[in-house]
Amino acid sequence: MKGAFDHALIARQSLQRHPPKRTPFRSFSTTSTCSSGGKSGDANKYADSLLLPQTKFLHRPEPANHERLRERTCDALYREQWKDANKPLFVLHDGPPYANGDLHIGHALNKILKDIINRYHVLLGHRVHYVPGWDCHGLPIENKVLKKLHKTAEDLSPQTIRAEAERFAKEEVATQRDQFRQFGIMADWSAQSTYRTMDHDYEMRQLDIFKTMVEKGLVYRQLRPVYYSPSSRTALAEGELTYNEKHTSHTVYVAFELDPNSPHMSTALRVLANGQRKVRLLVWTTTPWTLTANMGIAVNPEMMYKAVATSDDPTAPVDIFAIDREAALSETLDSMSFDTSVALLKGSDLAGATYRPLFSTIHDADTVKSLPVIPSSHVTPDTGTGAVHCAPAHGDEDYNVYRSLGLLSSSSDSPSGGLLCHVDVTGRFTEEIVDVVGQHAAKDLVGQLVLKGGGKAMVALLEKTGALRKIERIRHSYPYDWRTDEPIIVIATSQWFANTDRIKDDALAAIQNITSHPAGSHGRLAIDVRNRSEWCISRQRAWGVPIPSLHHIPSGRAILDGDSLSHILSILQEKRTSYWWEGPVAEFVPPALRDGMDDKQLEETWLKGTDTMDVWFDSGSSWSMLEGLYADGAVSVTGRRFGADVCLEGRDQHRGWFQSQLLTAIATAPDEERTRQAPYTTLVTHGMTVDEKGRKMSKSLGNVINPMTIINGGAKKSEIAYGPEVLRLWTANVKFTEDMAISHSVLQHCQYMYLKLRNAARYMLGALQDQPSTYKLDRDGLGLVERYVMHELHRLEETALKSYASHDFARVVSSTVQYIVTMLSPVYIDTSKDCLYADAKDSPERRAMIAVMAQVLDTMTSIVAPILPYLAEEIHETLHQGDCPSVFLKRWTPLSEQWMDPEAEWKMGHLLRIRAQVLSALEDARKDKHLRRSPEADVYLSLPSDVPPSAQHVIDLIRNEAKTIEKLCIVSNVSVGAQPQGSPAWKYARSFALPDCESTVDIIIRPATLHKCPRCWLHSCEEDGALCRRCSDVVSH
């Protein structure tokens, strides 16, 4: 049977090029009684004797039916499938979308993908756990509230902001819940069976996780540089940044003058500085506003540097820069003479020297302390000058270098930690800048926004110092606040941090035990975890879960430990987290810290912390909801204490929810379980939605497609209502691991596919008369075509099951549509009509067809059900009239291996190739107006002799299956071997190549020689107007 699949594939391709145009009978209507399609007279008198399809199943779905189907296949189904605790458990954990605004197409894609997976597992007989949730805290909701009230955060108390934010979040959750339900998502959408991160029990579980991390010493407070958003007035984590590739900045080249009296200056540098000329280090920076916080200059001790005189004058200043940057600098600093080299130095020769502070020339302070040149390997020759301006208050690398060199004070010794920072949380220069630039210069800087007027004022000040060598404006990538889309700054503030460095190895080990789709994509998560040493978990907003720290006013110490948290959380458990802002501080001070003070003294001694937790800590604590799902016995079977089988989100969640879940779970797990206890087994990630030109959707481009408009239609005529099933079919049909295009033309194609599926089912339901088949499906009683249909159905089902298991839903769709369009409809449905309509009701051939169609309908319903639940349920309800369980509660039972039939595939492969040639000739005859319907033609096949055995097998097949060819081609007669006699009015010739030889089967198409039967329309009658033998027997009985 070698090559059989190839033959079948070629035949399918031929079918797509040459589908049969007409069949003996016209299609049926949606009413319960159907016309035969004949004209008046004799044609109609046999209409009642034909077994025409009858069904109540409509050609198109009724929108009015969606609500009933939604309840049956979504809410009620979820509750029903959850009842049986003996079924295997499958957990898909829902990452909470943000409760703000209407849903967009990305929300629809995400929820429908999850739903397809869940429904597949219900069909497999699993007990599915799926609890939809919402992320409710954070800045966007707080900003919406403030905008609505026309107030700023400073105008309102935290209690007022929180009350309004909670009210707003509840309204948004209700709106989004109604919209999610319209996508056909299987879930219990009641408030008791969904979660919100602002729910009291959720917040308390989150605070318990936080308490465990505190007790393990993983949480600490530190003054250090962090990403800070002036527009949001809060610190941000790396995951809350986006990067604007078109941001413009002032960049400056500045010369720092070395102090000739540096006590630790190297000999080589002292020789260069021993004279009348000034020696300067050339520095480049993209953040000139940080220069007032300069605490040093870093050089790479292994790099080579060049000292160049700025002119031929022997007293001219000397500028030093990295040799590897000479070519680039010669183009940028065109006023400098690079030919006058006076020395070559190694970076180690520069380290240890000191230099005068940049603004010492204009500062009227009595004493000015020189600053150090420090060695650092993080200096590279890729950009700049090879000498880096260090401001530890404004840069993570600078801060870490200074900490490693012991150049910063510990926080216990100095409130500032020795850091210089002259920028406040609004992004403006503060009064402290006077200490660096002097009273006069400070007037032009204090109160200025550093990213706007303050930056320009700094450049003007640099010009006055004489240190400015060059100013440029560049366009480059710059971090922005992902929620306000405004630029951020890096400043030193006191924040709470989680030490992820201590749990990094355990987290990386846990990642190795998970799988991902697309394969290997969890490597992105590993990279993000590996590159992260700490997590800034505090935010300066009112709407969130509090970080319940106590601050000792006399000493400035922050108290956050297991004892204080136990006391505070017991109060919040009873009175809710909002009480942290409402209750007196005295109530929250634990007995061990009271020192005999009364409430008034406590109020004067202690303050409550005002920070709230990062919203990623909120959503990242959601795994704790799953801890009660696994009984003790399940742990020994699954090796899991908690966690989900699948988490599915956008690919950006590797640095968001996937990571925050992992870190909080690993941080709180028992030590012996850490390396194997990720909160999920499989991560599935999807891309983003774009328009048909690959552009990101935005209102300014006018290319946004609202999912509710897709379902219900819009105000414009072009915004037709496709319904939820077309939206779901689009979701399943795209390659969701990449960016996905959606447009009205794409949706129209999905609607076309949907109607193909629906109408194939409609025809089979009509053939079954909306009743389950009472005929047994017996392989031995099937003809070749039926065997082939079942073989291909088995292949389709096998493909679908494997594709669902591997999350390749697009392959399910393409395989199913291909089965219908290239095999089921043209090969079986079209060719079955003569037998189904005109044969006796209980003829063996018709009984076999009905049994096969019933099985095809049953299997196809299972295949499409996860993607098109309403369609599957409609088919199931139509077939099983009355009160019947949902199709999803009928376990998907795959076909047995007996239906794999390579012999039928091999035989049909050859017959379908012959059919393709016949249909091609019939089409030519139709175009030439020689016939209207294929039964008006006869086919003659002329067979060669003396052929090899492989070809002889095909010849024998043709002889034995002449009636099958007749059926496949929907012609009145196929004659094998006989040469047509006489000169017909027209004829068309084709040929069919035999395997392994040059011989061919000659094919001739010519007018049918017999008369048309007025009942079945086949040309099979000896006398005009008489019934054919088959029809005569049926009518007479």
C-alpha cells in the first residue's frame, strides 16, 4: 500500500480544483418538509416518495439562542462537571486581568484559549478547576478615581481614595464579567466562585505570604536607587517599565579637572600633571541633571587611555579618554586636536587619583572636598569616553560599585547612607542642591523638573563652569511608566525590597521542572530570574494592600518582623485591611514595643507606614488559592503540594505574573520542597494582536477591533455581528504563539469556515431526521467509500486529540475544515444524496450511510466542541430531543483502531484521481453548454493490457469498483472496457496514468444513452418517462 496517502492527497487537491457542480437533488430547506426541487407535473408526483432531509437545525445560528446555550454550556456546565470528586483533577489557574475599562481583543484571545483547554479536559472526563479573577489594586484605578473627582492625591485622605477606588473596581469587575460571559467561557461567574485581589480573604493570604518572607529574612528596607515615576508618584519594578525608542535627551561631554595634590596619584599621572597645564578626565552622560549628585568617576583599570592636549600651546589643558573611543570622539569633538598626544596611560594609572568637584569653580563654599577616580570593570569602550560619571543615588551599577568598595555609609550610621540626591519624588530639584552649586546658581535649578526645564538649566550652568565640551540631542531608548506612558527617573528613596538573590538558585531549579508552549519559552523566565537580585515591593499609593510597618520617630527605625506582623495581622483579619489607615497607631504597636507607654505617648513615638505592596505581589500571591485542592493522597501521586497544571498568559508575563508567582511560592515553600515546587506545571504563552498589516492596534490608527462589536455588531454598516462562535474560531485558527492579525476580512474567512462546519452538520442531521441512528455501524457491511470516510475520520480524530494535547488548536481547525471541504462534502455528502433520497429507507447501502453519518456527526461534535461549544451543543440537542445532558458530559470516546483502513485509502486514492479527471471533463462540457447536470453524461474507461503487476492491481480495482466510480462522479453510467459506439453529439477525453508504466486508462465523457428517471433524475431508463428499476421497486412498495 506504499504511496496510498500520496494518492489520496493528490485526489483531495484535485477535488479543490474540480468540485462537482450539480447533484441529482437540490438542497433542503430549514423547514421540516422539503421540496424535491423538481418542476411541475410528473416531477412533483414522486416528491412524497423521496426521503429528503428534514431538520429543525438552522442554516445560521440564532443570536436569541445564545443566552440559553451560554447558561447550559458555561455556568451550569461548570457547576455540574465539578460535582464528581472522583474524576482526575485538572487545574488551569487564571491570571487576573486588570479591572479597568472594557475588554479588548487580547482579553478575548486569552480567555478563549483557556476555555478551549478547559473544555477539552472536561470532554476527557476530568474535573476542571477554573476560577476567573481580577487584579483590582494599583495606580490606574486610583488615577481614574482622582480624575473623576477632579482631585489630586494630596487633596484627599487615603480612606477616601480607597473607598472610591473599591467602588470603582467593583463596577469594572461587573462590567468585565458580563463581557467575558459573552465569549462563551465555561465558569461559575458568581461572586463566590471568582476572585478579586481586593477580597478580604485574598488580601489576608497575601499578607501571610509576606509575613513568611519577613520571618525568613527575605524582606528588608533600604535607601538605594530605584525606578521612580514622577507621574505616578511611586517606585516601579523592572516589570512595570516600557521602553520608548524615540525618547530624546540632552547629552553632554564634560571635563573634570584632576587635583594635582591627589595623595594617591600614580607616578605616570603625576608626571603628566607636574606643570602648569590642567589635566582633565573627559566624561559623557545622557543624564546631565544627575551631575550635581556626582560622587566619583569610574575607569576600567585594564583599558588603555590617551592624554591629548587641546592645542599646541604647552600650557593648554590635557584631556584623557579611552584609546578605543578616539575615532568616535574625533568626529564628535571636532574642536579638539587629537594629533597632540602627550601620554598613554593604563586605567590603573588613573584609579586612585582625585578631582575637583564639577561646580567648585562657581561654589562659594569655604572648603571643597576632592572626589575619587575609582576602578570598575563595568566601564566598557562601547560608548562614551571610557570614563564614567558615578552618581550612586541615580544608578544601580554606580550604587553597587560604591557598596562593593565600601564607599557608602551603612543605613544605621547615616540616614542618607552617604548618597547625594537632589531630586524629589515629583522629579524636581530640591533645596539641598545649594550645597553643591551655591546659593546663586541654585536659584535657576530649585523646583525645576529635571526632565524638562531643569535639564536645560543644568546645561546652562555647565557652560558657566567652563567644563562643558560638547552638547548634543540624541534619540534613544528610555524607560517609561507603563501605566502613564511618561518617562521615569532613577532616584534614591527608602523602599522595601525582597531579596531574590537568596532564592534565585531554588527558583531556577524549579523552572527546570516545568514545561512550556512554545517549547523552551520558559527560558525567558529563567533569564529574568537569573538577572534579578532584588525586588522592590513597596509603592507610594493609597489603593493597595498595606505594608504594615511601624516607624520609630525618635530613631527613624522601621520595625517589620514576625512578632509585629502577628499582632497587626490579627487586627486586620478582624477589621479588614482598610483599618490600617483608619485605626490609631497605638492599637497596632505590639506589647513588646509599648515600654509602658500610654496611647498618647505611643501616638507621639510611632508612625504607621504608608507604603502599599507592588501589584505584582498581589497577583503573584494567587497560587495560594490552590493549596487546598490537593488531598494528602494526591501529593504522593502528583508530587505537588499545590499549584496549577497550566497557566496561560501573554509572553510579557515571563517578567510579570509568571515570575511573581514563582518567587513568592519558592520564598515561602518549606526548604526541602523549594527546588521542585513551582506553582505551575506548564506555562503557555501567546503573542499580541495586530491588524492585517502587522501594526499594533491603537485608536490613533483607527485599527482597533472591539470584541463586543465582533459579537454583537456596531453602529457602522461594516460592523456586522459575527457572534461569539466566529470570534472563538478566529482564536483557535491563529498561531497564537506569535503575533496574530485580526481584521474584518480575516473574520469573514472565519465565518465562511464556521458555516461550512455548520452546514455539513445540518445536512447530516437532516439525513438522520434529527434522530440518533438506530443502525449498527458494522465495518463488514460498509462499502469502499464508507470505509474510506471512517478511515479519514479516525485520522482526523487522532490528529485533533494530539493537537489539543499539544495546544495546537489551529491544526484542529485546519484539519477539520479540510476534512469537510475536501473529503466529507464533495466525496461523501454530495455523492450520497442519490442513495439517501431515492433508495428504500431500509436498503443496506442507505442503512450503512446513515450509520456512518451518525458516527461522523458524533465524532465531529466532540472535535469541535472545545472551540465551538454552542454549535456542538446545538447539534447534540437537535439529535437528542428532550431533556439530555450536555454534550460535554458525554465523555469523548475515540474511535477504535479497527477504523484505520490503509487498503481503503489506497483504493480511494486511485479512484479519486480518476474522479478528478472525469470532473474536469464534465466541467468543460458544462462550460460549453452541452449539459447542465452530471447525470446527463456517461463515462467510458478503456483499459490497457500487458501492464506490470502494480498497474494490474489498479486495473482490477477499476473493474471491481465501476459502480463506486459512477457514484463518486455522480454520472448515470460507467462502462469499463467497452468502446462507445456511434457518433455522439459531443464527447470529451481524458487519461489516467497507471503506476510504474507508461500505459494509461483512457477516459471518454459523452451524453447519457438512456432516459432520465423522473424520480431520481438519473439517466437509467429504457423508456422516456418511465421509472428506473430502483425507483419502480421503491414506489411500488
